[in-house]
Amino acid sequence: MGKSRDGLALLELIGPPANLTSATIVAGIPNDSPKAVLLNSVYIAGLMKAVAPGWNESVTWLTDNVPRAIADGEATTTQGNLHISLKVIKALGMVSLNISSS
């Protein structure tokens, strides 16, 4: 487990480093701090790239599915043996990304 310096992003990694079974980031999207929103977006995209390095379109998927997650609460996909879930919790001003292996 870890957190960003400002405490607005929390990371949980489960499993041995060479074979993670789950990676989750939960990040705040505060209305009053565009800098925090941008930085947390970078953290989320960075986690996606680190956990699914072979998926070249991972950041494109994230960008394309943020509106769906905002509207529906969640957007999901499967890439190989990875299940990806992007959730937006508007009432709490938070977004989470979970990547788990099946």
C-alpha cells in the first residue's frame, strides 16, 4: 500500500512483484484543484501502463471510457487475462482503477 505526497491518491498492490494478482488506485478528483486532478490522472495512466505494458491502447481506453464511467458509474473491459474496472464515485469526488488477473 502507498499514497501520493498530497494523500489524494492511494495505491494497493496484491501479490508478488513479478506476478501481481491485483492493482488498485483510488484518487480524489477535487473541484478546487486542477493540478491535483491532472497529477492523479497521470498516476492512474501510469498504473495502467505498468500493470498492462503489452496493451498499447490502455491509455486510449482510459480516456475514451471516463465519460462512460461518469455516466454509468463504471466502465470495464478484459485484456488477455486482465480484468480492468474504472469507477467514478461522483458523490465522493473519487475515481478508482482496478486491474486484476483471472
